[in-house]
Amino acid sequence: MTETSRTLVLLKPDTVRRGLVGEVLSRYEAKGLTVVAMQHRTIDASIADQHYVEHVEKAFYPPLRDFVTSGPLVSLVLEGEHAVEVVRTLNGATDGRAAAPGTIRGDLSLSNRENLVHGSDSSESAAREIAIWFPDL
Ligand code: RTP
Ligand code: MG
């Protein structure tokens, strides 16, 4: 039997501002992943700090926090075969300037910070992040 898993994805404020929500979402759906939860919201710093707990002490965090709280974003849970790894592959490398063509960041971002999307980096991270964004799921 095929095993399915879930991952937490953010379409960050640059995706919403640039009108790329449909473009990015369609790539996940076209790949075969299923949207099982989705919300459009603007977060405050405390949610950002919880989500990015591994980064809060890093030098790049203050501008990252300003960015992710700068306007509405779309949070979603995607489900499918190897969802965590598949989303990371579709997203591409962190820095849009270095990300491979064909990936979301490689095709659509020129930034190391405003890189359009977030995807959980492990199944443990996915469980932790889904509990933050969708506590009722
Ligand atoms: P994400 O968590 O958003 O899926 O991205 P990632 O795993 O590829 O990257 P990560 O290392 O977890 O960094 C989280 C987000 O912080 C911003 N960032 N800025 N040096 C910098 O200025 C820098 N490094 C990372 C990016 O928005 C990155 O996605
Ligand atoms: Mg990460």
C-alpha cells in the first residue's frame, strides 16, 4: 500500500503580493498533492517566532520576521506520497538566484529571503508546524 504523509506549506507574503498564489498552488496540485487545509491570514510576531523557532537567534531572523508579518500569506497542509520531500524538491534551493530552473524558486524568485514558499523540512517539523497553523486538524 502507498503511504501518504502531510506537510505544512506557506505561500509567503511575496507570493500573495505578486499575484502568484494560483501559479504556485497549481504546481503542487499538478504534481498530485492534495490540499487538506488552507487559510489566508496575516500573522503576528509570536506566530512567526513559533514557526521559525530554529532561526530566532540567527542574524537573518529579524528581517525574516518583518517579511513574514508584512502582509497576508496563505498557509496550507498538503497530503500525498512523500509530501515533505516532494514539496522541498518542487520549492527548490533556499536562494532563488541559485535554485534550479523548473522549481518554484528557480523560476519565480530572485531573492534569498523573499523566496515565495516554505515547506516543512522533515516529518517531525511537519507535525510541529501543522499544530501551530492548524491546531484543529
Ligand atoms: P523554508 O524554511 O522557508 O522552507 O526555507 P528553507 O528550509 O529552504 O530555508 P531555511 O534555512 O529554513 O530558512 C528559512 C527562511 O529564512 C529566509 N532566509 N534568509 N541569509 C538569509 O538572509 C536568509 N537565509 C534564510 C528565507 O526566507 C528562508 O526560506
Ligand atoms: Mg526551513
